[in-house]
Amino acid sequence: MKRILIPIDFSENADRALAAAKIMADKQSTELLILHAYQPYIADVNVMSGSVLPGIGSPDFLSMSMELEDEFRKRLESYSENLTEEGFHVTTLWSAGGVQSAVEDAIKEHNPDLVVMGRTGTGGFLDKLIGSSATSIALHSPCPVMIIPPQVAPKKFSNVVYATQFEYDENDILREVFVMMNHLGSRLRLLKIHADTQPDIQPDNQYIKQIKTEFAITDEDIVIRKARYVLDGIEEYCDETNADLLIMSSRERSFIEEFLINPSITKKLVIDTHVPLLVFHLK
């Protein structure tokens, strides 16, 4: 893995994402791209003279803006210095504006092999309705994206679950996954959840045989369960096996699939999962 992109906002969530990136990285060959998307202070245009808060264009406003930016730049450099002392190769990236556009621009310019992001704990109504920045990046990024939930402090990824429906050829993704597993020294299980709400079109044996032909995986590590809902079944199995990383693949869906027939399980997991989630993208 040559480059890992980690957007940070100097919060505990960012620290958790950075911890996960350090697990995935190889100190000898991986460059950590530490990105901060700085959102400048926006003054209230209605502030009147004599107010405690500075108005736009005032000397106090300009001074405050410069001080805030300088403070955040120093924090970013501090992250870089600490990681360098630990033996990592680090490049800092500075962007002004929203995190989603900053990440998208950084991906285009630097072509990372992986993006690692901390997720906030809100998961509110709007997140579920239209998706957060993390959701959009996870589902549409051209490279794999790892989402770290707020209740997790990653120390290792040794017990990994790959959730699949055995409906599509995923061997291209599994090749990348097995390279990661070898690097991490992890055990990988393939999990399928049968549920009435999830379409089951292709015979499982077709893809299981294909996977066994190419990869060293045993029957013990291919698990098929039943549950009322796929999401519940995945999370119950992860809890049962103490999984410390969940992997899924995402693909572009039609409007009918996305909203009527087959809502994206991946999207729901990005928002709600309490297990770190690594999303690959079917091409």
C-alpha cells in the first residue's frame, strides 16, 4: 500500500482514524497523507458596531481569522512531527472548504490506495435520509474507504469478516483483501446472511466454488446464516465472533434498486455500524 489518505479535524474521531491508518500502513513503503479541510471563521453580517463579536472586514475579524488558521496549521504540523518520530512517512495536505470536496480533490491529485475516516456519533435523521460526507465518500470514492465509528479505538485488525451475498463476481476485490490480510496477519471469514428482504438470485455454490479455486479458504471460514434483516444478521455475527473489522463491497445502483427494491446495506452500515467498516467498490 503506497498511500493512505486520512482527513482529520483534530477531534477524537480523527485520532481513531489515524490509529487505524497506522495499523494498515507499512512504515517502509506507505506514505500517510494527513488532510485538514479548514473552514474559515464566518462572521455574522448582522453584527453591529460595539458588539463583542467582530464584523466582516474589521481589523479584529481579520486578526481572528489569521490566528485561527495559524493555530490549525500548527496542529497539522504537530500531527506530522509526531508520526515522523514514530517512523512513518508523512505528507500534510491543507484545504479550505468542506471535507467532502477536499477529500475528492486529494484523491484525484494523490491517488491513494485507501482513505480512512472517523465517523461522528450523530447518525441523525438527515444522515439517514441523504447521507453524511463519510457516507458519500465511502460509497462513491474510486478507492477503498475505511470508516471508524466513534465507539472504537482500533489496536489491531486480526479477526475480519467479509460480508457478501454471493450475487456478483468479487474475486478482484478478494485479491486485494487477501493481500491486506497477509500484511495484517488476520483471519478472514466470508459471511452471507439470508433474509426475506434481500434478493437471492444467483446460486451460492457458483461463486463459492469460484472463490475456493483461487483462494486458500476453507469451508469453516464460509458462513451462511439466516436472519430477519441482513443488517442485523451481519452485526450479530460480528459481535458473536468479536470481529474487529467488517469488509463489504459497494456497486452503483439504479434508482429503483436503491430506493424501492434493494436499499444499500453498505450505506446503512456506514451510518450505523459499531465495527470498523472497509468498503471496496465493484467495477
